[in-house]
Amino acid sequence: MLTLPVRAVLPATPRARVLRLDLLGRSFPYEPGQAISVAGHGAEARWPYSIAAAPEDAARDGWIELLVGVDASGQTGHRLPLEPGALVDVEGPSGTFTFPAQPAEHRFLFIAGGTGIAPLRAMLRHALLVPHAAIGLVYSARTSDDFAYESELRRLADDKRIELRLTVTRDAAPDWAGSRGRITRADLEPLVHGAETLCFICGPRTLVDEMPAHLEALGVPRHRIKIEEW
């Protein structure tokens, strides 16, 4: 187990924060998509959170980044400290929902719901560094304010490095130009580039349950569909 200080807490959405834990110069190898279990220093119960940055990011920047949900008062339900300098106990990494070390495929599709974007962002950022033909992301959130890392993702899309689709399931601002409603087969179809597209899904149970059938109907075999439910 490691004990690491909180380096920074940044706004992500009205209901989420980006929490950066300082590695203090340590090496912390992990696979894109893996999680760590964390708690305030000395607490007995620890809770899993997916690492939201690629291993290359952590090695370069010197911190582990998490996307942490908060309530209306800005606190986590797990009493995780959100103040710079606070100490956090860390176990891990763990988990098998990961991006392969040497994927046979060169086309990747990530499907996220809410804070399920966290492990997929780590995978996507890593995928940008490996040989690929296309990277797509379909991201669903309750409102147009609930897209974590939205500016970064839009910038990648503007630079033609990824294909991006955003959809809002509840309320959207009047000027919202993206899709509305749950992710449909029509949303996925432009981003499925043949049967060899490797797909990753993370989000609420309904999303995880519905997406494989849509992908299989678009010709993606089941063994190329990886899922994680939170």
C-alpha cells in the first residue's frame, strides 16, 4: 500500500472532480483501464476508482488522476479527502478491463456513460500512441454540463485525431448541438469501421446491457466487445 498526498483537485462537472495524487517521484506501472482502491489515510474501507489517465501520462506528469463523483455539497460519498495536501492510502492497480498491450485491431471504439469515461479516457489516450486507423468515442451524459474532459475531447475531434459523438439523456441547454436521448445503433454505425473494430463499454447497467446487441447487429463479433459496469 502507498500513502500519497493530494496534489490538486480540479472541477470536472457539477457532479465530479478530477483528483490528482502525487506519486512523489515513484514509478507506478499500470495498464490502461485499471483501477486503484483508495481511502483517506488510516481509514479501513477503501473504494475502487478507475485511473483516468494513460500510463504514459502518469509517468510524464508524476501523478495518478481519478474522476471522482461528488454530491451537491462537493463531497464524495466515500469520505475521500478533496483538499490539496491531504493524504490518501492507495492499493493496486487491479482489474482486467484493460486495453491490450499489442492489439491485433487498428480500429477502436469507446462507449461511455457518465463517469464511466474515466477508464476509457485512459485507454483512448494510450490508443493515440499506438498504430491505429481510427478511434471513435460515443459519450452519453445526463445533461450538457455533465461531460467530463469535454474540452479535451472536442479538441482531439477538431484535430481529427478521434471521431466524437456526444448525447444528452435528460436536460440540454437550448443551444445544445449534439444528440439527445440514449445511445442508439444509428449513433454507433458511423464509428464502427468493420468487424475488426475493437470496442470498449463502461457506464451504467442499462448502457452495458444495451450496447453489445447494437454492436453485434453492426457486425462486431462478441469477442471484440469489452464491457465494464460501474
